[in-house]
Amino acid sequence: MIVDNEQNILITGRFEDIINFNPNAAPFILHPTYPQIMDIFVAKYDLEMNLLWAFKIGNHNHQYSSAIGTDDNNNVFICGNF
């Protein structure tokens, strides 16, 4: 998890089942690319935990993210195995 210079919260992780990034409002659901294969997710929330966006990275192999960061222009970078 990291907070960017606009005070937004960014998280990354992995999932292998349906995941909802916005459980308190209109659902924003991502599905894994393949059943029982780990995909990476990246999500951005404001300080009130309102979802701004989320996406996944996946293919037929397991994906793992290990770190997330931003630069001065709020470009997002992730490290991992994908």
C-alpha cells in the first residue's frame, strides 16, 4: 500500500477468485483470467475509501505483485512476477 502525492491510496495484491473492490456502493468486480490461477490487482481509492479505479494483470501463469510505488507525476509502478 502507498499514498500518492494527491493523498490517494493505492494497493496491489493477488487473487484467484471473484473480487469486489467497491462493496459499499455499486459493485466493481474483477474475475480471474483463468480459474485457480493467481492474477494481480491494482486499485486506487481516495482518503474516504471511494474506489477511483481498479484493474488486473493476468494470463495462464500465476502472477504475483510484491511492491507498489508512484513517481512525482502519480504514474504507478508495481514489482512482482508477471
